[in-house]
Amino acid sequence: MGRWKDGAQCAVMLTFDVDAETLWLAGSLQHSDRIGLLSQGTYGARVGVPLVLHVLRRFDLRATFFVPGWVAEHHPDIVAAIVDQGHEIGHHGYLHETMSDLSEEDERRVLERGIEALQRVTGRTPLGYRSPSWELTGRTLRLLEQYGFRYSSNLMSHFLPWQHPDTRLIELPVQWLLDDAPFFLFRPGPGSRPIQPAQHAFQAWGEEFQGIYRFGGLFNLTMHPQLIGRPGRILMLERLIEHILSYPHVWIATGLEVADYWAAHIAANPEEWRQGLVYDPLTHR
């Protein structure tokens, strides 16, 4: 029996950062007239998200979509479609700001603007937070606690969740290996990296899933509709889901479901999470 819900051996989160045009705006409207550049983000919202939703319907899965407030305001029908299909909406900044560049006052303002935008469009208050580019400051967790968030999905310290000390926040760890951007994100100009075939991501993700499954961890996959939503990569995502579902005792859930389960069943019983873990990071055995 595994440590996860109903004895599952491994938990899987399929998450999508719906950055749309904000990925290229990066916290400022200075480049809002660069129509060609921004069209990559428009594709993500208008084409990529519907293709992703089609895949999730095919497998009857629920996922978490992290949405900047600006995207909710400018693509409300797309966000509404995500909600209508039963998926979770999480907070992802307002205009894809870099939190480490902001003052505490500005970080609070961005957090509030994002909450308010998501509330207006979805009628719900987001309970999960993923910072743009996974950047946190020394004050971020305190702000999240103040505004009632239940989990953060930003840090890379383990492949199991943990509860942040002196808070109710559960951390659902991420990893660059489990992100589509290192494989597919292309920025014209100096320092750009070559675009990789979808098969490379499939191989890397499949290998990491096998390892995380072996050790009973959380496989938290971060994707961007403007990247994963290309037709050939969508077919790869379908193959990956089929591969994951071929393993017994896998629990595929939203971020909030994973965080709430961990808080109720694991954080409340700290010895339980160590059971069955071949490598114990606390004793180094």
C-alpha cells in the first residue's frame, strides 16, 4: 500500500500555466504593440487550451490551470471553459511579474489584483499559488498565508510535498526537468536554445515518472498551452498519459486535492510519509 489516497503508490498532477500573452509582456505593457511576439501567447489561450481540454476530456481527468489575472480579464471565455470542465484555477500573478523585482507593497498589490481578477471571472477564490517563473521572496509565504491560500507550487527541495513551518501552507514541489519550457520555449535572439523534438520530453518525463513512482512521490508536471499545445506535442501528451495510466495504483489529482490530502493524512502524521520510502532523506538511509 502506498502513502497516497486509497493506497495509491504515486500522485500525479497535470498542471498548465496559462500565461498567454503575459509570458512575453513579463510584467509590463511596454511591448504590447509587438503583435507578432504576442501572437505566440494568443495561440496558447485560443488554440492550446482547447486542445488541452480535449485531451483531459478524453481521459476523464481533472487538472490545475494557473492563470495570471490579466489573462483572465482578456480571455474570460477560455477561463470559463476551464472551470466549466471541472478543473481547478490557481493564482499565477497578474501580468507574469518577477516577484523578486517587486517591493513588498507591489507584491501585495499584484497578489490582490490576481485574486480579484480570478474571482470576477470564475466566481471563486484561488487557493493555490504558482509564482511566475517560480520566483518567491522572503515575504511571499507570509502573504499567501494572510490571503488564505492552501498551497504553494514553486520550490524544488524534494519530490514529496511538505508543510511550511508555522503556516498551513503545503508545498507541492516542481522541477525544471518536469517543465515543458526547457524543451520547447524558443526566444528569438542571443542566448536562445534549440527547440527539441517532443520525443525528448516524453523520454525524460517517462524516466522521471518511473523513478518517482518507485519512491512513492509526487509527479508534478508543469506545462504551458502555448508550448505543449502544438498538435504534435498534444499527441505526445496523450501518449504520456496512457503510459502513466498503464501503471497500477496511480492517483491523478488537482493541486488542491493533493495539498488537502497531504495536510489531512500526512502532515498530521509525520511518520506516515516515511513509510515505504526506500531512501529516507531524514536519516540518509
